[in-house]
Amino acid sequence: MRRREDSRNAGRPQAPILVGGPPFRPLDAGPLLEPLRASADLSLNEGVLLSAEQCRALELRQVQVKEAFTLTDAGGTWFRASLRECGPRGGRALVYERMPAAPESPLAITLLCAVLARQRMLVLMQKATELGVAHIVPVYSTASVQREGLDHEKWHGWPGQVLRACKQCRRSSVPSLRAPLPLAGALELPGWQAAERRLVLDDVEGAAADWTSARPRTLALAVGPEGGWTEAERSLLREAGGEVLRLGGAIHDVAQVAGAGQT
């Protein structure tokens, strides 16, 4: 299933965003972040030609010559290949391993997470990527880190953490990553609005989400900061179609909660 995100410049690198320290470079949703696909069936120990666009996608993933990457063939079988050449006009790779299962999640997840303190967003970027999230949307809430604190949280390192996690878990696609924005703005994005289910992780008493219905193909998950959502934010989430999901009465680390909510 092809992921969609509202962007007139889909697939093009966005301009870096400056707050005061090193720039933050968003991972803009588009064709370059989609899984790499060969136009024909592949076989082991077979060479495969890469288009210029595929080479650009590998460059975005920071895959170097002699390094491995994941791709799928026309029949939907997944393989690992070693990059042999890559440049502006195209390249080539050698297929060396057939993967036993697809590395991509069948569930398209949009994760809205309040900006966490103590540089734990780096951990969240890694775990969300490894668990197959399609879109990562950091949000400002009342109790979250605010814009002036982003440099201290090393936000310029979030995109690189996502790309390293893609390599580590062997997924072929790259989740899109936006710069942080207010919660109200995040709830207007297609990833939330168009999701078949919209879940809000919270520790308050009340009606819980009903999981007896059919499993969705698209899911949006909102995770609050350490201090939790305010009553105004809870009302905003409910009005936007959010359903409360509780993980029990114990106190959890927010980065771990975000990972648990995706499984």
C-alpha cells in the first residue's frame, strides 16, 4: 500500500530549518522514501541495474558502495543486495540474499508524539522506525519541550537516527519526519484525519477503544509528554476523533509507551 502525505514537493529535500544550532532537515514524504522496487523478478547472485531515481533514494538512505540494502522485485519477493555502483545516471547492485518475510509493516501508522526531554526523542526515532511507523510527527503540547529547547534535544540528529534505524532493521522504506508543530496543527494533517483508527495513549479513566472491529489498514497514534495531556488537549483530541487507549495503571517511560502503542 502506497503511503500518502500532503506535500506539493513530495520526494524533494526540504530546506533545513534553523533554531539556533545545527539545521534540522525534514524527511519529506514522497517517492524517494518508498520501498525500492525492481521492475522484474530477481534471482540470487544476479546483477540488477538501478535507475537514477533509485540511486538518489539510496543516497538519501546514506547507503554507500559495498553496503547492503533491501529491495523487492516485480513478484513481491524481498531481497538483500550489495551496492556496486551508484551515480547521477544510475548504478548496479548484486542480489545475494532472499528474505524470509517482508520487512515492511502492512499497517500504515502515523505517530504524533509530544517532544520529549532528556534527548529521548533520539530513542523514540529509532524505535518508531524499527517498529514500522510510516509518518513521525513531533508535536508541541503544554508539558512538552518547546521550540526554544530543540537544540538541547539535538533535534538536528533526529533524521539521521531514523536513517540509521532503517539500515539496522533492514526496512526498505523510510518514515517521513516533520519538524515539530502544535498539536492542533498535527490533528489537521492527512495522517490523522484519514486514519481508519485514531488512538490516544492516556492514563485517565473513561471509555477505552474498542478492538472488536476489523483490523485497520491505517492507524494514527497520539502519545503525550511526561506530564500528560491537559484537559483542553484531551478535549481537542476527542473532538478530532481520538479514542483513548490505556496501558494499565503503572507509570511508564513515554518513549517505551510510544513503542508499545505501535505493537
